[in-house]
Amino acid sequence: MLIGLGGVGAKLAENAKKSLNSDCLLISHDQKDLTTKNSIKISTKSVVNPSTHLIRGSALETSKEIKEKISNYTTIILMSNLAGKAGSGIAPVISRICKQEQKNVLSFAIMPFKFEKERIFQSGIALKRIRQDSQCTIVLDNDALLDSNPDLTQKQCYEISNKTIECMVVSLKSSEISESTNILSTSKTADDIQISLKDSLRMLYEDAPPNSIKRTMLYVYGNQNIPVGVLNTISNITGGTFDENSIHVDMSSNESKVVMLSSIQGETRFDKYDPLGIISSENTIDWDEPECSINCELDLKQLE
């Protein structure tokens, strides 16, 4: 089952279900994100602009319904934009429920831009919890994409991110993905595939140091006009850069670009999003329960 969280997650899940021929469940606190009948509306009651913690607390109230929805499935593919309040608020709740129900969890997470300072901390905390609950986590960092392509607009970054994840989902049936944290890197459409490769490498190195990259799968998208010699050169470049390399070529795409999926062991830039991240979960008293705000219906002013 595909589970899409929030607006972006819902769109990605809706598009991905066709290629995977899977069922789809949408979860959000905003009714306009829920475009199918198989959905769960998270109610924040009278709060117009709820915080991440309130959305998360409200999501906990639907735990029983979520468990019923996923009960007949062995594998859950979770899609969320951790730059949004819905994604960062709901994703840790869903991943935890899936782990408790002993499901295989593959999670996709989109990280915010660096200038979205109010979202950095919450996204880092949410990702840390999702990684702990998932057998495999695939992360795409909008900020690294912008750093390697500073001429892009926000909208263009979003479009590239969404298309990259859609390309990755299509290849799930034929690819062997490492059971760990994986960084998804790409570039804008380029006439020269080698330039696209260099941009993808630059984006990857924004998120993780070279010595932490253990395995990379290279996806080359383009039309029939890509010379075989160019593909061989790309394979040689990446083969000399990483210990292991696997290359997949798709000539049916109208766009020409490179997508890299790299398995990471060790620290990434996302570990620094939480200033207290250096403290291990074993030494953290309240780590088991995700931070949330719950309306206790007391005669007190709601602080949200």
C-alpha cells in the first residue's frame, strides 16, 4: 500500500499507484489534499492554522483507523514532504504504527530549503524517527538541489523533485535498494548527460561526505540519441568514484538527465538539523513518544 501524507505526499502517491499497481491511502489535515475515497481526514477541530505538534497529536487519535487500513498489507510505501507541517507532523506517527504492526516500510522523504529556517528542526526530528522505523529510507533534499543549481526557482525545484521520485518509484520493481538511508540526487534536464551527472554528484556531496557513500545506483534517462560511448564513459566515471556501481538506462524518456540513488552509512547534513541530535536515543528519556500537542478540553486558552 502507498500512503501519501499532506498535499505533496498525496500527489506523489496518487501518481505512483498506477505504475506500481498498488492500493493508495491519503492522510492529511486539509480536506483539499484528499482526492480519493480511501483517505483519512485528521481533524484539528477549531484551530485554523494548526502547528506541527497539534497535527501530530490529532493524528494519534486516528491510530485505530490507520491500523485497520493497513492490516491486510505486508509492505507500506510512505511518501511525505517533511518541509510541510502535515508531512513532518503525521509521518512519524504513521511510521511508528507500521513498525508496531510489523510492516515492511519503505519511506520517501523530501527535505526543506535551508532558508525555511522554521521548518528545519521539525523536518530533522521527523526524518530521524522515520529512519528508525523504516527498513529503507530514500531522502531527496530540495536545498542540495538548489545549491547545485542556484538558477532554479522554488517551483522548478519542486517539479524536479517530484519527477525524480516518480522515476524512482517506477524502477522499484526492478531495482535492489539497500536497506538503509539512501540519498536521491539528480539535476535539471540537460542536453549533455555528463553535465547532468556532475550536477547529480554535486547535489549528493552537499548531503553526505564521499567516504560515507557505500553504493550507488545510476539511472540514465533519455531518448534513443544518447551515444553508447557516453553511457560507457558515465559508467567508468562512477565506477571509479564509488566502490560499487550499478547502471540502469531508460531510453523511453523525453527528458535527458541522470538520477542517482546512493546508500549512505554515517552522518549526513540532516543529522545537524536537530542541535540535540548528538544525544543517542538510548540516553533520551522521552524519545519513544513523538512530541505532540493534545487539546485536553480544559478551561484554558489554547496556546496553538
